[in-house]
Amino acid sequence: MGATQISSISSLWSVKSNHTQRPISPIEANQRRFLPMASTVGVEHTSESKQRLTGDKFIRPHLRKLSPYQPILPFEVLSTRLGRKPEDIIKLDANENPYGPPPEVFEALGSMKFPYIYPDPESRRLRAALSEDSGLEADHILAGCGADELIDLIMRCVLDPGDKIVDCPPTFTMYEFDAAVNAADVIKVPRKSDFSLNVELIADVVEKEKPKCIFLTSPNNPDGSIINDEDLLKILDLPVLVVLDEAYIEFSQIESRMKWVKKHENLIVLRTFSKRAGLAGLRVGYGAFPLSIIEYLWRAKQPYNVSVAAELSACAALQNPAYLEKVKDALVRERERLYLLLKGVPFLNPYPSHSNFILCGVKSGMDAKKLKEELAKMGVMIRHYDKKELKGYVRISVGMPEHTDILMDCLRRVC
């Protein structure tokens, strides 16, 4: 792609779709500029066409067919719809951290000095703090407006229209959505009945379909399963870029693979502050990249993608690792308690989880959507699914102990 400058009639060029160029003579250019007198009908037709012009004609054809992403509703919208105060709503539908960020975050936001100055385009202070936190050099780290921005940035840098990605549903639906935005094709390799990866089928698909990249999540959203080293190494041996999303890694017993990017040229690891540090509303994510890849993401990313408030908050959160660890431990304990309680609900089949949520199959006799709606009427929000891979399932985020108590009381009332 490039830019064409036209400074005079004699320098006009006709740019074809294959990027070859043909000079246009001054006579031909003049002929194109003027309409002969006999073209009155044509002028009227052109005028009618302009009247029929609508804005959507400028939109890329594949985006006109795009279905919008279905986000979770925020507190203020839920409050209006349910007729309840935000503090009276138990929000267990978006895997947010109910404890919120460390107190240092509020102090940093309250004393913010330069909100009127553009943020550091390289997020130097944050990347230095992340380097200390992870043990990976800052040169390998790129920050973003949430990990979602980095998913889209990776696709924009890697995929041409018509390229393919591998997706392993059920999983985070943002991968499929962003692929559609970037005009890529999605090859789905469904997970096994226990939600583990079908590594053999993935290898076969990579060999036959030649996809550019594969997106994996560990722990996986929405079931909470993890990818073991053996399976991950098998996939890394394939000729495909592996994007490993570790949004929920803190709640598992496995270590992050961020440092692996120094050994594997085809590995990217994504992380977020949304779950671990309770900063979902401020949108701070980051990724670990091989140096051979991160160079091009630096060139393509928006210059001021991490706001002053977001960087200040993330750095402040990292200053209190004891708080982050305490909150993580509390959520893991409550996850185990919630799992045992859900096992006692006759119409639910909960799955073991390594994350801050629990996926439940809804047994016959109870409809998953109706269950969600009945709980919502009582002020408790959970997530339900209607796609074929998860038809009849609900996902329940782990909250505080008092949230669990209210949830269980409402489930008994639904019975």
C-alpha cells in the first residue's frame, strides 16, 4: 500500500488494483474532466444516484455482515433495567474482581498531576514495573488498552484478508470476532468433552489448512481448564503463530509462560490487570513477544493507547503484591467452596475450574436462559450460553462469601 500524489494534469496516473500504473495523457485527462452536451440524460442519472447514496456504501463489504460483539452490561444499565441500586446487584456474569484494586490505586488516581498531557506512548514506567514483576526484560513487553486491543493489533499485523486462524471452542469469543473484523477465516477445532484441546486434530488442521495463527486460552474461558506443558510444546512445534491468552493465570497453580517467548519465535503470551488487580474498568493489558515480532507491533500500534490514569493505576497495583496475593487466595478459596455448593444443586453440573469462575451444565428440567432470567429478577447476574458448543450451560463468577450465600439462597428459591 502507498500514497499517490497528483500535482498537475500531466502527472496523473491511473492506479490499478494490482498496483501497476499507467500514465494518462493530458488530452485523455481533459476528456475525463468535461462532459459533452449530449450527456444531459447521464447527468440527470448521476444526480439521481447521488440522491440514493447512503453511508453504508462506504463500509467494507465484509463488515456490513458483521454481527456485533455481545458485551456484559455495566452496573448503571443493570440498575436501570432491574430497578435496583448498583450495590443491591450481585454481579457474577463477567469474571470481574469484586474486591477491587489495592488502596494505592485510589491514592494514585486522586493525586494524578498531568491528566491534560498525552501519556507516554511507550508506557516505559509500566513496562519496567512489569519486567520486575515477571522477570522478563521490558524489551519483550508491550502494553495495551486491555488485552483485547492487543488481540486486534496482532491480527492487523499478521493477517491478510482471507488468511486463516485456528479457534478452539468453546473459548473466548473475541478471537472469532476480531478475525471477522479483519476479514480472516476461522477454522474451528472443537475441544473434547472434558474441554481439553484436541492436539492431534489441531496438528492435522495446521498441516492441511496452513493457518497463520492459533489462539489458545489457559485457563480457558468459560470452563477454567488449563493447557499442560506437553500439549503446548506440541503445538509450538507446528508452523503456526501461537497466541496464548493468560488472562486468568493467577488463579491457577501453573506459572506464566511469558519467559517462553525468548525460546519460541512463534509464541505470544497475553496478560491483563482486569482480573488480578481489579482494573477491568481502566483497561490495561500487556503481552510478551519475541523481539522479531514486537518490532512490528510497535510500528502499527496507536501511539497513546494506554491512558495516564490506566498506567498510573497499573503501576500502583504492582506496588502492593501482598494485597494482590491476598485477594487471589480469597477468590481461590471461595471458588472451591462455591464448587462444592453448586454440586449440591440438583439441576446443575459444575466443572472443576482453575480460574475465578465455574461453568455449569444445566440439567434437563431447567432451562439455562430461564435460570439466568429468574436470578436476574432477584438481583443476581450470571452468564448463560446459547451457542451450540455450550447450549444449556451457565457460567458463574466467583465473588465474595456473602455473594455466594445470596446466590445459593436464590438458587434454592428457583427450585
